[in-house]
Amino acid sequence: MIDVNNLSFTYRKTNKKAIRDMSFDIRDGEIFGFLGPSGAGKTTTQRLIIGLLRHYEGSIHILGRERSAWSKDFYEQIGVAFDFPNLYIKLTAEENLKLISAYYRQPPVDLDALFDRVGLLPDKDTKVENFSKGMKMRLNFIRAIMHGPKLMFFDEPTTGLDPVNAHIIKDIILEQKARGKTVFLTTHNMTVAEQLCDRVAFIVDGQIVVTGSPKALMIEHGKRLVKIEYAENGDIFAKEFEMQDIGRNPEFISLLQDKEVRTIHSGEATLEDIFIKLTGRNLQ
């Protein structure tokens, strides 16, 4: 779906080089995550691909065509929801979607179903100026998917949402993937990335540090250990075992058979652990 090669970009007004010789690809039907701290270049890269920023060096191929060669038809193929919702605050939620849907050839199938899916059906006739940030985020999200785009760009899609609504948004993103859609997600929330992404790229100072599946990265950079917590005489104890030949480790087997085991965990690293290890930076 997207093939980026040797991409570089400098903001002309500030002369800041935001993207440095970046190369990556996003496969058809996958959720690809760009992970990094604020200011790393995540949003800049998305805006270059979308076409909100121009005059880049290198190449950006989308659906087999260089980005600069696309006409306005390109916007029929994509849906975009940024961290800061761009809505008409003097219009109601429904008026917003009806107005924006008129820009596309493909009309939304059922606006009420979309509103209901994100918990906004009772508020569809409320002016957006009276919405909380979380409500605006949810409205902005369904605005991005209502015309059935092939390729979707989400920038921090769960920011400002409570756990219940964040869960709903993540479920919808996975549903879009199940329908064969491709998603380019940027975030500094590693939990969101672990739950959603088929592959991720760590980005710092406009450069990609590493790319891979979350599971493969966690296994590669984790410790091959099994940690067991068990109860004995009213106290909780913990013991770690090397994973190599653990099935033949007599102490491990004895503990499983004779003790009251409370938890068992393998020692793979979290994505945040890996990010800090590889970049020396945290995600804030």
C-alpha cells in the first residue's frame, strides 16, 4: 500500500530537518504503527504521505503511484483522524458528517449506526461546540471511516478517551483490518501498539531505529526466563528459571507440583522497555 524510500523533509521557515533518509513499507491489510516520543517526526511523516506537506526529498509510493502524481482522487482512497479534531463546532454532530460526506463519491451507509457504535447517538443533534474532547475525538474518528476508505491514518486515536471508549475505538480499528483495510497508526502509547499493530517502527529524531512485529521484538529483546510466584505459609515468594530445558528442571517441576502457584510469567520485554533500550529515550 505504501512504499517510502530515502524520505527527507525540512521545514523551510525554521530550517528544521524533521525527517532524515527514512525508508519503510506498509503492506496491504496490515496495521502499521509508528512509535516514538513527541517531536520524533511521526505526524510529519503522515502529513507528507497524505499530502498536507510537500517539497520532500526521496519517494513516497501509495497504491503504486508517486504521491506527487496523485490528483484529488487520492482523498477518496483514504481516511484521516488526527490528534486534534478538525470539526465545524457551530454545526451538530450529524450536520458535520452529512456536510463532510458530501465531499466523497461514496456516501456513508448508516450514520446512526456509526454514532451508536461510538456512543454518540443520543448527542447527534448537539452542536459540537458543546462536546468534550473525548466526544470530538470519537466524532472525528467515525468521520474518517464513514466513506469506506482503503487506507486509514490515525494519529493517537485513543487520546482523551476513557478506557471504555478507547476499547471501542481499538475494536473498530481491528474490525477495519478484518475487512481488508490498511491502517497507519502513530502513537507514543505502547500498550495501544501491542494490542493493535502487526508491525511497528520506532522513530526518534526523524529516523527509524528498528522495525518488526511487536511479538518478535519483545521476544528478541527480552530475557529467556520464567518467573513464578507462589504462596507458602501465608507469604508470597518468587522464583526465576532459565527457559532453556525448563521442562526437565527438577526444581521447577517440583514447585509446580508441590506449591500453591499464583502467577507464571515469561520474561519478554515490553515495547516501552525495548524502545528505551534501543534509543536511550523515554516516550514522553
